[in-house]
Amino acid sequence: MQPALGRLTPSQRAKVTPFRAKVLDALCQVPRGKVTTYKYLSKHVGCNSSQAIGQALKHNPFAPEVPCHRVVKTDRTIGGFSGSISGPKIDKKISLLRGEGVDFSEDGTVEAACVYRFE
DNA sequence: ATTATGACTTATT
DNA sequence: GAATAAGCCATAA
């Protein structure tokens, strides 16, 4: 069964800006085995800047609690992780996603079927 | 308030 | 297809 897609706890909300809280909360709605994109998130939280989303996630204060590794770029390339856009951390991100059942193409892009669009 | 930065995106060269 | 520029918006200094 899917893990309880919790939301951000009040404590967590209190530690970040309202915008980040909204982003993280939305992120917690992404089911295990799926990913979302910066753009979908940005749209979901009501701004039109994926860059702002990236900013919100780059210093993720709630590392494993909030599945920040379930966010990829709009073209379904891997995006960044732990403050880096490439390197060993990215490799770890891929491993995590694979461990959750996300499929990758040979390009290192995520399969379209694994993208969660906040339907 | 103003400036600089960035895990982005799109258009242009 | 890679490199650059411009647009975007929240954050930190």
C-alpha cells in the first residue's frame, strides 16, 4: 500500500516561509514511485516560476521527510539534488527513485508514465 | 528598498 | 545539439 501521503507538519510549516511550506506540502502529495516537475509544482502553488521552486527545494530542511528527490525538470531530466545539479548526489537521487519504482530511460530521463501531474 | 543568486524554462544563436 | 540571453519569482544579504 502507498505510504500515507502526509502533509507538512505544523512544526515544519513554522520553520519555513509560507511559500516553501506550500511547495513542500504539495510535494508530500506525490505518491511513492512517481515524480513531479518544477513546473507542475509552480503551477500548483500558484506562481509561474519553476526557478522559485528550485530555490525552495535546494536547501531542503526536511531531507527524508519531504521527498524532494521526486522532483525533476520539465523535460523529465533528473534535475538537481542536495544543492548540486550533477555529481554523486544526483546518482544517489536516481538510486532512491529506482528504489521507489520509478523507471528511467537510457537518457537518464524519467518515464512519462511516472510523472505525477496533480490530476 | 535594492542587488545578487539560483535543484528552472523558453527562445535565440 | 550546445551555448547564451532573457524572463521568471522567492530568498538572503
